[in-house]
Amino acid sequence: MGRIIGIDLGTTHSLCAVMGGGGPELIPNRVGTYLTPSIVAITADNHILTGAAAKEMSLLEPERCAARFKRMMGTNHVFRLGDQTFSAIELSSLLLKSLKRDAEAHLGTRIEEAVITVPAYFNDHQRKATQRAGELAGLKVTRMINEPTAAALTYGFHDRHSERRLLVFDLGGGTLDVTLMDIFESSLEIIATSGQSMLGGEDFTATLLQWVCEQEGTSPNQRRAVDPRGYARLWKECEAAKVRLSWEQSTALRLPEPDGLLGEEPTTLTLTRERFESLLERFQPRLVSCIQKTLNDGRTQPEQIDHVILVGGATRMPMVANLLREGFGKPPLCRYHPDEVVAMGAAVQAGLYENHVAVEDLVLTDVCPFTLGIAVSKQLGRDYRTGYFLPIIHRNTTLPVSREEVVYTLYPNQREVDVMIYQGESRKIKDNLLLGHLKVTGIPAATEEQEIFIRFTYDLSGVLEVEALVGDSGRTFRSVLSQQVKGLDEKDLQEALARMAQYKFYPRDQEAHQHLLLFAEQVLAEVSSRRRDELERLIDAYEAALWEAGQVENGQTWFFESRQKLTDYLEDLGYTLNQPPEESDFGQFKP
Ligand code: ADP
Ligand code: MG
């Protein structure tokens, strides 16, 4: 049997891990780092690039690249890359395929199965879309687990003999999840979870970018319309300034020209942490209410929490750590790297699936993060009114769960019912999310109202199945919901598989060269004109050597020399390719 890997498929970064002899181990990608940027690009000759090389390309040719597509999972949004279009499912599948290849190269074995993590608050469409992306990438998705649950698994794996109540606060690029859980005697019990699927570090960068544009008397949309490269570079500068403000009190934000060039002495804008935090104030109520909701659902007071665990890149912001410190009266805990802890937990889950000896005695229970039910009519006074929500599975019910409710036909001789299925907490369906519907036909003609049994089954991956049984006739109708989003139906699968098969990945052995070339080209936009000529000459020489490497005598020597010269010169300028992530200062959060 091949190995099952764990994949953290993030909005901004993705990672893979596998269960090793001593515990979960991260898998390096083809450029030797653990974090793979969740970016897909298509080159002019229709080759797919992902990860670090695609990230460089997103600064040079943003119109050929897509990022943050996880936010559009489970919707019908279409991404345009060059003259091609892709759905979020297809882009995710390309990313997954490249992660799978990296893992295969590193482990030296075929990988056909994976545990993929999703935000706890991902709805049924988003989960099915993730599952479908896996299938398109040639991966059987053994299980999807919630990201905070995965983080907790990492803590639980290493600390299983303690008895604790934990709150996992996971603020990534695009989503916030807050989860409450207990660890005792190797068992991990999720008690309650809640979240927001449109709140994360990318919103903070977007807020900063908006502010910068206002200072310049323009707007993000205008800036993008003038030149997408200028916009992409400004985004990069805003993101870098945001990250610096996690360590510094004040920073100079470089302002690129509309076409993306930074020029000899770029204009800068000074930004203090205080000012930045005041721009983000409007997000605070959402962060707080999410924590409050989880605590209320779990009937827990802040003082009862033993540890608050930080997960996700955006939790490095002092604003976030301070908020949690004040709310819980103790500093949050960050024993494992917040970028890596989810992937490691996915590997622990994969280990549980493989019956790996290292996880033998670990038991995990998770919950359904939201209420699921159907639309019904209610008799209010003398009239029947439509549009009400009948919950069948309540939020925070332990998984897996199967529940049944009985509903009745509304009038004599009613022969069919369209069961509308919703997710949400409101008593009216208009405020909840429609997941799909199930048409029940062939109800026997009768003068009295007929019973219809509706059964909801919510599995360990968070995928919902609905069954309807017509009382007297014994007829059963079954549906795995997916009708609302394109690309999820079974008939779409073959079509998408064929479509995806036509895309070729950039040849693996040449991707590193392409990566260096793109990296050097995007550095060009940042250096002074004095150094620019020399850099451009070295890039040209490298590109020429790349063409000739396999074709002329001594081509290889020429190639390696020109590569070395280019990297040396870039280093002189202060630019290093594949710099390992900065050692971050987590000391302050350690217990
Ligand atoms: P995801 O899992 O959604 O891909 P990550 O957990 O990788 O997200 O977090 C990425 C987000 O964290 C990005 O928005 C990034 O800008 C932000 N981020 C990373 N490091 C820092 C930092 N030091 N300070 C502030 N934000 C950060
Ligand atoms: Mg994440």
C-alpha cells in the first residue's frame, strides 16, 4: 500500500507532511522549502507553473496567474489566466497535483491517497469542491479534517497524557476558525467550533492597500486598471510592510510606480504599527464575536481555558496576540510553528488511517460546525406560511451523525415534494445557505397527509447525505448534495479530467531554472538603473545558456557558470532565492 500524506491546502501557502517513525514530518517541495505558495500560473506556451516560480511570475505577468483561489471554492467564479479560464476546483487540483509530485519525489513512492485539511467553517459546497479537486489531481481524499482539529492533533499527539481544555485560534490568509477542545488520556474531543470564511491576513493587506491608494488619491481598482503589474507589486510591498510591523513599531512602505517599477529612490510612506492597527479596528468585533460564540456553545468561561493555541500566519500580529492575552488573561501558546502545525496534524490523521504504531492509542472526535436542515411551512394562526427552517442536525453535534425528522404533505393527493436543504442558524431559510434539493416523487394519492421521513447523515469528512423515505410506499430517495455549484456533479468529473489532462506541467528538471529566471527578472524592477544593465546582461546570458545547455559542446559548463554568476550578482544586491523562512521570535509565547 502506498503512503497516505497529509495536505494543508491553504489560501496563501500549502504544505505536505507524512507520519514518520517518531511523529509527523514535513515534506520539502522541489525548491527545498516546506511552504509552497498557493499560486498557479500558465506560461505563454501553455505550461503550468505552481508555487515559488508562479509567485515570481505573478509580479511579472499577473494576468497569467491566480492566487487566493481557495476563497472561491464552492462558487461558480471563473479565473482567467492568459486566454484560458479555470474554476477554483481546477486551480486547486493543479496545485494538489504538483504537491503530490513533490511528495512522490521526496518519499520515492507513489502517492494516491491524502488527508486534506479544510477550514472548520467550510460549508458543504466548499468541502465537496475540495474533495473534487483531490480527485482531479489523482488523489483519493481519504478524509477531510478541519484545520483547527488538525492543529489540535499535533498538540494532542505530542502531549496526549495531559488533561487540558484548549482553544485553537486559527487566523490564516483567508479564514478564521475558533475551536474549543478537551484532551484527556489520549482522547481529543472537539467541543465547539465556529468561524468566518472571509476574514484573514489577506483582508488586512487589502485594507492597507486601500489606505495607501487613498493617500495617493486613487483606488485599488483604478490602480489595477492602469497596470496589473503595478497593482501586484503594490500588494507585495503592502504585505511586506504588514509583516515588518509585526516586529517593528514603524516602517517605510515603498511605493512602486503605476507600472510596477520601484526606481532609483522609490517614494516611501511611513506607517506606524499604531496607525495600521487603527485601520484594522473594524475587524476586531468579528474576531471577538467568533471567540465568544465558541465559548458560549461550549459553555465555557475564558478562565476555564488552559491554553490558547495560535495557528496561521496572521496570528504573528501583536494585535492578535494582545487581544487573546487580554481576553484570556494569559499569553497564547505557540509551541509548534503556526505555519506547520496544520499539515503535521493532517499527517497524524493519515497515520491514524494507516494504523501507524506511533498513533495507536490516539482517539479523536469532531463536531459538525453548523446547523443543517430543510425548508418547511409552518401553520401560524389559520394560515400556512412558507420559508421556515427545520433543523435536523444541530451545530456542534459529535460526528459522524445520522438524524431523522418526519414531515408531512401539505394537501390531499399531493404527489411530490421538493425537499430544499439548507445550512445556517436562522429560523428563516432566506438567511441560510441553500445546499441543494431532493425531489421526492410518486407519493401515493391519499386524502390524508402523508408522512415523509427525512434522514441527514453527516460523515467524518463533513460531507452531507440526505435520504427521504415516503411512509406508505416504502420508496427511498437519496442524494449527496452538490447541485448548486458547477463542476461537482459526477457527469462533470470526466469532462474536467479530460480538460485538466491537456495541461502539461513545466518540465520538473527545468523548473528550478525557470524559477531563477523569473526571480531575477522581478528583481530588475527593484534595482537602481546603475545595476540594472549588468543584471539584465547576466539574465540574458543565463537565458541563452539555458537554451544551449543540451545542444552544444561545453553547453553544460557554460550553463552552470552563468547560473553561478547570476546568483552571485543577485546576492551582492541582497536577493537570495529560496531563503528559508525567517526564524520567528516565538519565545515570548512559550509556556
Ligand atoms: P493560509 O493557511 O490561509 O494559507 P497562512 O497561515 O499561511 O494562511 O497565513 C498567511 C497569512 O498570514 C498571509 O495573509 C500573510 O500575509 C500573513 N502573515 C504571515 N506572516 C505574518 C507576520 N509576521 N505578520 C503579519 N501577517 C503575517
Ligand atoms: Mg492555513
